[in-house]
Amino acid sequence: MSMGGKAVLVVGGAGSIGAVVARRFAEIGAQVVISHRDVPEEAAAAQRVVTSLPGEGHFASVADVARSDTLTALRSVIEARCGRLDVLVNAAGFTKPVPHADLEGLDDELIDRMFAVNWRGQFATIRTFAPLLKASGDGLIVSISSIAGTNGIGSSIAYCAVKAGIDVMTKSLARVLAPEVRVLAVAPGVVDTQFVPGRGADFNQKTAATTPLKRVATADDIASAIFACSTHLTFSTGTTIVVDGGRSL
């Protein structure tokens, strides 16, 4: 299977999952673009990922999903350097643990930021790149959701709400962007990354013990599902694929 001549944008591609996704697409010949915020450590991490990818033409570029003007600027860069866009992976996001019973801990500022980055930012990214994806004739969008969006158990109530919003957005956009663009989401359970501050090996071990497959997901597990959306699930759109080892059962 080859994606030679095609371009893939991984938003948040310097993160644990995004980096593996970028490598998977590069390995089958795609030109990979990684976006990152204008922060020195993120720029350095993105460049390390780009340097490690097989093939040629890959590059990193600045964009902040919470600022639509930076997304528009990134689109111009991709048009100039790639001439097309075939796959968009929405891997950017953040969270902050707040116990669900701590209503005061989930203040207005945190709620607004959660939605600005994790929902509005995903939608703004899709809105910005939809014309390029439609022009490809066989475009694909994959957003990272979470089982928190359906079971209501997650790092905060706001996080659960934005992930439920990703699932609904996936269905809505799949209808309006078809047939030129397919829209899917991948919903992990607990993943062995540093995404949730304060969660470490002890939390993962406890979670693994109560998960049917007796382990938590790796970044590679989630990247494999995202990759499969492009390479194998070619007649699927508008659905959220759960990758949680049976935790949501």
C-alpha cells in the first residue's frame, strides 16, 4: 500500500500519539506536515519528529488550533509546499484533572479553554482545511475522541463534554462533507502517555486490572486505529471507533 504523492497533516504531531501517526504515514510514502504551537519546546519536539521520519519533504509549521488566523496561515504554507492535502489528523488537545464532585474547581476560565482547544479548535481546523481535502476527491479527517464522551468518566466533566461534542461533530460533518471527504473519530480509553497531568504507573496498573484485556492502550494502539481509517476502513464515515481494550463494556 502506498500514499506516494499524497500529503498528511498531523495537528499536534509532536505528541505521543501524533508522532507515531506521522511515522506510519511517512512509511508508506506520504508527505507529512506536523503543526505545533509557537512555543520553543514544542517546536523542538516537532522538528525531532520530522527529522526521524523516513522519506523526504516532511516539515513542521506553526499553528494554534485556538487561533483561526494561524490555521489559515498554515493552509497557505501547505498549498505552497505540498499543493494538496489528503488526510487531516486532529491530535491536538489538552486536559486538566478536576474531580467531578469539585464543581468550584471547574471554573469558567478552564471550561472556556477546554472548549476552545478541544472542540472549537478541532472544528476550526476542519473548517480551514475542508476545501483542500474536498479538492483531493478522497479526503479523510480523523479526530481523537475518548470513551469519556460516552461514559461520562474522565479527567473532568468539561473534558467528557468536549469529547461527546467531537462524536456529534464527526457525524454531522460526515454528512455534509461526503462524498469527497470521510470523517471519523477514534476514542481511546486510558493511554500510557503523559497527556493527563499527575497520572502515572500506579494509575495505569489499577486501570489495567479492571480492563478486560488487562492493560492500558499504548500510543501505537491508537495510532494503528487512526492509520487503519485511511488504509483499511475506506467505506466508513461518521462513526467513532472505540480503542479501549474493553474498558467501556
